Amino acid sequence: MLYFKAKEGKKKVVRWFDDLAEIFKLYHVSPVGGHSGWNATSGKISRVYTWKAMVEDIQKLTATCSQCQRYSRIKTVAQEMKPIKVKEPLELIGVDMIDYIVNSEYDNSLGPPWYSGTMRASGSEGSPSARVRILSMVRM
């Protein structure tokens, strides 16, 4: 059951099934609600309405809101970056490959994205650009 707080402080009983979706739409989905989180939504609703397990119900409804799911930030913590130390320029070259390329216009062969090893690059045999070590590759 849902209760409406009247101006005089009396509570009017409102049926759950008929009005909860409408109340949630008014305080969360409408421009007034602005798809704010469950905490702000429950704060707005609790000024006017109250019922048992109100906060839990609002949390569930907010969690199932399709627009909030689509546009919410992904809450992940970025891993600490660990720099690779090199002693001279072009000692290591990182390559991110996202597609399978057999041969390029200049006959520089590249392997498939799941390949880990060495690939050919232009340059003479002894030059730093002659061999490029593939450090990591991600298959997409």
C-alpha cells in the first residue's frame, strides 16, 4: 500500500498497482525528475508519499530504468599504468592491430590480431626499424 501525505498531515491510502508507475514516472522519468539516481528520486518522492520498503522499491525501479542503464557511467577504476623503460629511441615500438592485413602496398607483412611475435617493417636489416617486437595485442 502507498500513503499520500495530505496538507493537514493525514495520510490518504493510494493503491500500489495503479499509482506507483505514475508516481515513479513523475519523479524520475519526467523532466522534473531528470533521471536522477535512486537517492534523489526517493528524496523527492518521500516528501509527498510513504510506504513500506519505499527506498528498496525505488532502488529496484531506478535500476531497471532503460534510459538510466543506457546513459549511466561505467563505474570502474583504471588500473595503475606501468611505464616501460627503454634505454635508447626506437628500442621498443608498440603496435595496436585491430584487423588482419596480409600485405600492404609496400609489402610490409602484418599478422592477424591474435599473433604475438615479430613482424617485418621497412628498413635495412641492421636499422632499428627493421624488426618490431609486438608487445601486446588484443583480439577485437
